[in-house]
Amino acid sequence: MSAARRGASLRQAQWQPHVLALNAPAGYLPWLTEAGSLTARLKAHSDNFRVQCLHQRTARCLSDEAAVIGLHHAGRVWEREVLLRCDNTPAVFAHTVVPTSATAADWPLFSALGERSLGSTLFGDPLVRRGVLEFARLREGHPLAQRARAALVESGAAAVDAPILYARRCLYRRRQGTLLVTEVFLPAVLELIKTNDNLR
């Protein structure tokens, strides 16, 4: 394989319909396959959960996102990226894209989320329809792996030395709008333990 093709393969992810295709360490599986709100699960594993909004702006979507959200090619989208922090430790890097054709009627709260959880909004809205989960191994050259690693360094957290990061994504629909959420699980998520205060 040429160096160019090898570099391109590191920037692409092979999204799989079944989590076992990832051969991920067992500790990641409950997080990857969580059927309910990931926010709720993270809150149950920490005394202090918060959303750190890195940015929310227009950007070009990744090549493997375009068809999923209904675009013919990689084009401009609304992009939101956050770190989900448990007891101030980043556990998940979340990346969301919404076509710029979406209206406020489609996603009425998206533009004003700030540091509120998108997950809580999605799971609390009866008009939202959730698609199926897809799973991927993100190598170091993948854009989302690079962004996740950079966000950790910029936030003052310890750098990730793992060569592979495990991710999942899911498409949501509301009225005529689509919204794709990709969640990249950072190694710190393996250290989280259910807290007694949140088991009630």
C-alpha cells in the first residue's frame, strides 16, 4: 500500500452495525451499547457531571457523515463539539452535525444549548426518533480522534496514548430534520464507578 493510501485509510473509519466487530476491551462495551441516555449513565457514575462546550459553528462535515445526514457530498453543516466531564475528568468527546437546511422548527433548542446536554434534550422530546447505533475504531489519523486528543490537551487533561479510540454514532430525526451524534469514548471512561448517591 502506498504512503498516500495508507494515510487515507488512517483518516477513515469503518462503521459497523455490531459492536463485537470492534474487538474492543470488555470495559467499553456497556458504554458503547448503552440504549438509553449516555448523559444519564455518566451522571450515575460521577458526583459532578458537566458539559464543556468546545465550539458550535458552521463547518464542513466529514466525508463519511454526508450521506448519513442526507447530503450528496461533504458540505457545510452546523457542528457542535463538547467534552463530557465526570468529576472534572473528560470521559467522552462528542461531535454533532446538523445540515444547515435544518430549521428552528426541526431542532428548536440546538442553537441555544450552550453547556447543556444535547442528550437530555433528545431523550426528553417525544418527537425525536432515534436510529440504530453504529460503531467504529478510530485510528490516530482520524479527524475525530485528533480533535479529541487536542481537546484533552487544551483542557489541561492528561494526553491519551492509546493508538485506538472507540466510538459510536447515531442518527436522530425530528420533523424534517436530521442530526448525527458521534461519541468518542476516552480511556478515562473505564475508571468510572457507579456512585452510591446516584443509584437511587
